[in-house]
Amino acid sequence: MTSPAHIAMFSIAAHGHVNPSLEVIRELVARGHRVTYAIPPVFADKVAGTGAEVKLWNSTLPGPEDDPEAWGTTLLDNVEPFLDDAVQALPQLAKAYEGDTPDLVLHDITSYPARVLGHRWGVPVVSLSPNLVAWEGYEKEVGEPMWEEPLRTERGQAYYARFHAWLEENGITEHPDPFVGRPARSLVLIPKALQPNADRVDENVYSFVGACQGDRGAEGEWQRPAGARKVVLVSLGSSFTKQPGFYRECLKAFGDLPGWHLVLQIGKHVDPAELGDVPANVEVRSWVPQLAVLKQADLFVTHAGAGGSQEGLATATPMIAVPQAVDQFGNADMLQALGVARHLPAEEATAEALRAAALDLTGDPEIARRLKEIRAGMAEEGGTRRAADLIEAELPRRG
């Protein structure tokens, strides 16, 4: 039995970074630990629902309610805001934990201040990764080619110089790249099936615990309509939903397919009026309880974010992957390589292509067999309980 400890969790205000950790936090609280969770106010209630004690801080990052275009389009557009936010967040977080040093730091991969504070406090630090992790050779194969162009620019050099200076100010001599991408200890909250080059991942550092989903009853229920022979869910997650043209193609693809029912999640940035006439076999929602729908769906049209990808695998639902940004392209390729999905680039996702892929995927018994096999493998990864066991194993031994 592990004696109760103070465990501090740090994350940013983004569904794809908060949601994967919530069940792990709930389990640690249930085991008697005092868990504090540093998060911006927009997620305070969601985090408090786990039983964790909320430590509030203010972020400068675009939030879940903001237009996704606020993130810009280039690599530097995507990474600079995280450094800017970290620099301004660190004093806030240091103050929030003044006189309340934890025994262990848990952090989402985007929370740079958590690693700085763990170093300052001299306590163990464990990263929680909601998406793929670096493998042996990652830097040469992915990192260096990706940064080659930006590093030639004044702006790219200034970004690295600023990152180096911030780390050095805080007593850290490590280069920014391993600081961000090479944690000393990490729990990976995705199934190993979604990890590229899994055979080259150092399992002394990275432990794959798979999906930590828990009970999603609080998100609401969904009922399959009587008479629906096939149900298809279309969802581009929570960030990249401003795609009215794509949704119109989905209506054309599935709106008049006999016996099919379409659940179309359009997010908060599209007015349903932009979709034109909506057939009777379609329900248009700004948000749906995704897992509840997937448990009854025959097909999932997804942006292939890490959360959605693993929910598709966990419910053994064939997928059409239409990636929009960041790690989604790699996830789409992985799903296709597993033989359970079709990767359809956004510019090729026409009504005709969507419909053809849908009919192929839902009529193939080999795909159904493969999905069942992957789901069984995921169940053995341990999920929430194993994650909590591994976190407890990192707690400092008390005399």
C-alpha cells in the first residue's frame, strides 16, 4: 500500500490534452492521494469533477472557444505561443504552489513550466503523453527535416535563443528539443497500435497504458434511431471544426443512402444554415457524446486526433480519417496501415470518395476481424489502473 502523497498535475486548456488525464487523476484521488491540478478557469469544473483540487492560472493560448485560425499555419506559428505562455505562466504557477511543494509532478507534454518547477523542487517528474512519442532515430527522421527551413530564418533562431535563455535562467542546461520531446519518464495514453515505430521506443522511459476512458455517462446518452441499418458519425474533434464545405460533402455522401443515419457534429464555428437543406436521416449537432455514439455506430469519419482514433479502435468502429493538422496525418497513416481505416486527404474528401470508402469499409469482414483483434490487445495494456500504479511507483520512498 502506497502512503498518501501530494501529486501535482499541470495541463493547458485544450480538450485533447485534459480529457486523456482525467480518469487517471480520478483514480489517484480514489486511492487517497491529494491531487492538485493546475489549469486555466475554462476547465476548472471539469477538473474539479475528478476530486482534484484546482489551482487556477491564466493562459495566453487560444482556448477551446476561440477560432482555430488563431493558431496560424506554420510550424513557428504553432510553437511560439507555447513558449510565450510558459514564460508568463511560470511565475503564476510558482506562486500558486508557494509553501505547497508536491511529492511528484505530473504534466501534459505541452506544460513546459511543470518540468521547470519539478527541477526547482527536486521532485520526480512524469510526463503524460496524449499522442505519439519519440522513437530511436526520431530526431534525424522527423525533427531535423521539419526544422531545417525555420532554423534558417531569423525568427526561428530567435525562438530557440529565447527558449535556451529561459531554461538557463531556471537552472536547466538541456537543449530545448530534448527538454520538450525527451522526458525522463512518460506514460503514453494511447494504444501501442497507434505508435509509429513502436519497436524503436525506449520502454524504460515510455510505458504504453492505452486509453484511460472511464465512465462517460455524465456527457449524456445517445440512442440509435429505430430502423437505422447503418449509423455514421462525422466529427472533426473540438479544434478544427470550421469546415462547412466538408460538412456539405458529408450530407451529399450520406444524406440519401437508404437505411443510413448520419450524426454530423459541426462544432461552434459553423452555422447550421450554411449547410443548406438537411435530409431527414441526418442529425446536426454542435457537440455529441462521442463515445456513446461510437458504441452504436458502424462508421466514424474523424480528423484522426489521438483521442478520436483510439475511441474508434476501442469501439471497433471502421474509420475514414480526414486529418486537419499536427499529429493527425501520422495517425491517419497508422490507422490505414492497421487495416481498419481509409486515409482521405481533406482536399480529396468529396461526397463520392466518402461514400465509396464508407461502403468498402462497412462491408468488409476482414476489417471487422482486425478491429476486434486490436480492441482485445488494447484491453491488455492496463489503462487507468496501470497508469496509477506506475505513477505511485515513481513516488519518493519515505523513511
